[in-house]
Amino acid sequence: MWKIDPDKTFLRRANNPFDPTLHTHALTGELKGKYACSLTHELRVVFKLHDDIVHLLDIGTHDEVY
């Protein structure tokens, strides 16, 4: 089980998923149109934006989500 401090994560910054501390980037290939960011050094979140809503699609290690 992953241990995440909610005060230092994507959940706290959900109003700005492009906060520089999240290292958010657009994905390519099969995941084109989606974004990824880092919760921790190992843990990633894949999401998409629709209007102003963040839709979480996957959470896991780099190898698990890509």
C-alpha cells in the first residue's frame, strides 16, 4: 500500500494540475490527449481534462501506468 501525504500531493493541488511541483506533462502515443504527473518519485497519476474537471484515469508506478 502506498503512503501519500495529502497535503503534498495532487489532491491538494487539484485546482492546478499544472503546478510545477507535480511535473505534469502531456502524453503521446496511445495515451495522447491525456496527462501524467508525479505524486512521489515512484508514483504517477494519469488523468485527462474535460472543461475544468480533472478525471483521474490511473494511479501507480511508472511501469504500471505507461
